[in-house]
Amino acid sequence: MVVGFSSMSPLAQAVVVVVVTTVVVQLIRWLLAYRSFLKFFNSLPGETDFSWIWGNLHKVRGRKQSERLEYFKQMSLRHPKMYRFWLGPFTPSISFNHPDSVKQLLKTTEPKPFYYNMALPWLGEGLLIASGSKWARSRRLLTPAFHFDILKPYVAVSNAACDVLVRNIEKYAEDKKIFEMFGVISLCTLDVILQCAMSYKDDIQLKGESHPYVQAVTELTGLWAERGRNWLLYKDFVYNLTKNGRRFREQCDFVHSVAEKVINTRKECLERDGPPQKLYLDFLDILLTAKDDHGQGMTPLDIRNEVDTFLFEGHDTTASAISWTLYSLCEHPEYQERVQAEVDHILEGRDSDNIEWSDLSRLDYLTMVIKEGMRLHCPVPFISRVLTQPMTVEGVTLPVGTLCTINIQHLHHNEDVWPDPWTFRPERFHPDNMKDKDSYAFVPFSAGPRNCIGQHFALNEQKVVLSRLLRRFTFSLDPNHIVSKKPAAVMRTETGMRMMATPRTPTV
């Protein structure tokens, strides 16, 4: 039986009144604050079709990738500096698309937002996700792993991996067989990062067109992106109950097992043979031996987090950049021929096709081609930060807690910055054409204090792989296969990138 209010004691009545009044007052305060919150962010340029359930996400949920890309392309054309997009009814994201707005954020060390935390079960608090003092400590400890003296010997490792890659592609070329390039390149870049950063060899490229680790990373990035389009799944306890959530955990366990195998193999080697008798320590050596100012090393979990992060970022983004650059060269045979002529000239008179360290700085035209490939096809389409202090952009002061997205895809295709932005034209990156360009107009590796620590390693690897491939083959696209983009944490394809390789004889 429910006791009536009038039958309660005066004290009980007073308690009920206080509780109800407090709840009502707090609800009114929240509603007024939310109304002000909505009014402020809706005053910014952006999507006007607001859903009380989805925010603006209903504009892209359930659509094909090509339709999502076109939608955001049109948004950036209408709002070339920045625009607002609601990720559900409570989370506005401010997208920066111009150097003037991008540079203000990239010059800071603002942390990554909740979206990155969705990858914590996979990557942990490695350099990609960590913030504050933890990020600063890891960055300081790991910077020596990418010193000039360490990067130099890696060119030989990349060449050795390319020997296998070339032999694999030769089999397709001899049979005039069309093959899927993205997966083949991914195996090569995974081989390179394992050998260079982890001193780990596993004959990865000899085990077929794909590898369980590559497949797992592809699935994880896809699940991550899909979750980001449904704010109802943002809470971990909800997502973990779903089929995709369980699958995400399963693949996380698998990639962790790969990382732990690599770490344990290296530990056993160090315990058996002592410190490496080489002129440099690779990335994993530094992880295992680094000490901070207090004499503290990294914990086993810290080490695994960094290994997971670098295995992912060290192979996946580079594979994307190489594959999409080859795709552009297939679309523009005249540029492919020009790169081949440059490589032929550099290797003239040599018995080997190997690219040497001293060659990297001479590959001027290839460097322009690689940069244009990363501009046009953006290996990492976007990065995000959350403000810990107010920031004024375009005359608007964004409050603490604002989610800001640096939309690299839109920045690199901003018509106010890059004339004719959807055309592949490597000459854009000739020094004479770039001297007056804002340094934040082209940020494939991010920029500022949180830029990609391995960008020089990645660029060198791209030069070696593309030089070796274009020295031996001329590539063309399968005319019966449509290559469509699939943006996630890394720019991929919907159904692969099918090509044919034709053997060539160097011109000199």
C-alpha cells in the first residue's frame, strides 16, 4: 500500500518536499544550461537538420561510404574554415578545414577525446591515445628510437623486404594475373616494421596474400569507425553487449597475442645473448631498457601498448600511402613514367636495384609524387582533440570540453588552399610552388608537439618500396573493378585495389 503524502509525519513530508524541489531545480538548471549549450553551438556554421535522437548522425548513418564522403565534401565546400556537426544530441564536433584554424589546435598538446578511448582495449595508452604527463614521458623515452643514426640502417631492411615483395609480384606478372595490391603492400610494411622496430622475422610475406594480423587490424579499424557513427554505443558496457563489441574484444585479444609473442621473443634473446652488439637500439630495445629521470622503466603493459600502437601505425598508414600513390600513378601513366625515369637514372650502372641511404635525398620527383598521393588520398583522414582551455577560432571562443576535429581530408582538398584540389598534380610540391604555402596546409603526419614520431621512417620506407616496384614493373588498374574509398582510422578501400603488373626493362 502506498502511504499518502498527507498521512506522513511532518518530518517525512519536509524531506519529500526538499528532495522533489531539489530534483526539479536541478532539472530546470540542466535544461536551461542545455538550452544555452544548444543555442551556442547551433549558432556556429554547420548542419541545420537536427535530430533529438541522433543529432546530425542521421545524415550519414546507413549510407554508403561514397555517400558519406560526398556529404562531408559538400559540408566543407559550404564551410571552408570550420563547421559544426552533432554526434548525437549532446556532443557537437567542430571540424577545422583550413590552415588558419588547424594551426591553432595543432600547436597545442591538447588530449585526444572520447572517440580514441574506444580503441583503448586494443592500443591502450600508447603514444596515439595517451595524454598529459603519461604521453610526455613516453614521447621523451621513445624519441631516441627515431634518431638519424637508427633510421639509416633501416633502408637495408626495407630493401630486403622489397626483394620478397618484388618476387611475389613477379609471379602475378609472369602469369599476367590481376592481384589485390593493398593487401600485398600491407604484408610488406608489416614485415618492415617488425624487422626494423622489433628485430623480429617471421617470413610474413611468404604466407599468402594476407595475414591474420593484417586482417585483424582491418576489422578493428572498421568496427571502431562503425561504432563512432552510433552514439548509443559510446558507453563501453553497452558496446560490449553487442555482437560487434564481442568481436572487437576477440580481435583485440589476438593482436595482443601477436605483440606479446614479439616482446617475449626479444626478451629471451636479450636474456640469452645480453645487450645487442650493434651500433643502435631498435624501438623494442629502447622500450625494454629505457628509464625515466626517476630510474623507472616501462611496465609490461606500457610496453605492450606501445608495441600494439607501433605495429598498427607503423604498417597500416604506410601501406595506405603506398597503395594510394600507386593507384594515382596508374591513373596517370605519364607521372609513373617520369618516376621510373628518375629511379633508372639514380640506379644507372649498378648491379643491384637496392635503394641506398644517399639515394633518398635525390628522389626529388618521387618525393613530390608521394606527398601529392598523401594529399589527395590522406592515409589518416582526420584527427581529434578535446579542449582543456578556451580557444578562440574565427572570432568564436570555444569552451573547455569542446570536441575539435582536424579534418585532414577536407584541409587537403580545401579550394581556398589547393587550387583544383581533386586533381593529382605532383608539381604542387615543387619547392618553388610551396615556398609561400602555409606550413599547416599539408599535415599528413599531423604537426606540432603531437606530430607522428615515425614520419621520417614512414617517408623513407615509401621511397624505397615505390622505387623498387617502379624500377621493375609498370602498374595498371583492373578496368573491371571499381576502387572506392573506405575512410576509418586509416584510408582503405571498400573492395580492394586490383592491379596488373607488367615487367619492364630500365631505360638506362
